[in-house]
Amino acid sequence: MGSNEKLIIETPEQVQLEYQLAGIGSRFMALFVDTILQILVIVVVVILFMFLAPGMRSIWGEGNKWMLAGYYLGIFTLYWGYYALFELFWKGQTPGKRQAGIRVIHESGREISAYEAITRNLMRAVDSMPGIYGVGVIVMFMNDHNKRLGDYVAGTVVVHEKKQEEGMPLWHLDNQDAKSDYDVSRISAQEIAVMEVFLQRRFDYATPTRIQSANKLASYIRNKLNLPMDVSVHDENLIENIVREFRRSARFQ
């Protein structure tokens, strides 16, 4: 299963978003880093427990039992909560995934929700059987999107992160159509996210795909905002202007 395989997602706005699927190699690299971090935390917790246990016994006879219960609860939380919490609050990434340059997204192209982050990681109990993610690897080899069981249950995929020097979309330097009077009140944050993904990835598209996607997205914007079909305003410039205005409106951070 090659890591250069592409995932094409067509949004409700009929815009095609293209992602590079993460292969087994990059995912295991991320898993290795995350496992090392988990082990380091466990070692620190064990050392603290060994250091504090004698003092706790002398102060409170039942203290060791509670500390032991807290220790096992902490290990359980670390194992089961590490991936889910990081993927939820780091927009689909753990420290290992960030190091490997990959990210979990929903198969529709949007960011994963709490339900999806928790569900896909609870399935690690099955994917990791009988050891070293044997089930997960077999399932990944059997499908075109490199999905393990957790991805199937949660409806997620793992893709390579598009690296940009800045978090903002790439703008045309020669955009002379910039306006600040578009009424973007009818544009949702989800629709803006689709526009930004297009702006960030447009230079990776083949020219016909880029033009077609920009035209579909610009037509969707014009219809939703009742804008005139002004051919003097370039489709991509219109998309940029809408995103700029939406950001200026302070409705999107």
C-alpha cells in the first residue's frame, strides 16, 4: 500500500479536496514516538509512587491502597485517553503524528469530533491484537484507504499534513479584487473551512482540477450570497475575499 496514494473528497459544495493518505510506515513512526512518550510518563509515575509510598504509609495506614488505586487509574487513563485527548484537542494529531506529519480527519474532510476520537481509539484494543497491531495492519493492507478497524468504526482516515510556513491560506499576491463589504453572515464556519482547505492545497492540484474546483466553489458562494456573475472577479480571488471578510467579522478564529 503506497504512501503516495491520494484520497479525493467531494464536499457538499461540489468541491474536490485532495489528500495524501498516510501509509503504514508513517503511522508506525507516529506510534513509536507516542509509545516512547507513554513509557516515559509511566516510568515517572512509578518512581513517584515508590518515592511517596513509604511516607504515605506512615501518615495514613490506608494511604497506600488509595495511591495504588490512583496509580492504576492513571495508567488506564494514560493508555486509553492519550490518543483520544490529543487527537481531539490537537485537531487530529498526537505528538507522534505531529512528528510524522500526519493527521486524523473524518472521511468527509472535516476535523474529527469527540465521539470519533474516542471511538477510533477504543478500537485499539482489537486493532492491537494479537500484538504489534497485527489485526490493524492486516485490515490496512486489505483496503485502499489504509484504514484500521478503528477508522472504519469512527469513519476516519489518516492523511499527510500539508505543511505551510503560515497557518493562513496562501493568497494571490496580485489580488486586486479585495473587498470588505461582502455579507458573509450566511456563510458557516464549516463552509469557510472547505474554502481554506482549497486555498491551501490548490497548488498541488492539476490545473484543470484546480480551475474546476474553484469555479464550483465560487458559483456556490455567488448563489448563496446572491452575488452577480461578475466575470471580472477571478474565482479564486472571490474565495480569498470571502475568507478574509469572514475572518475580519471576528466570527472565525
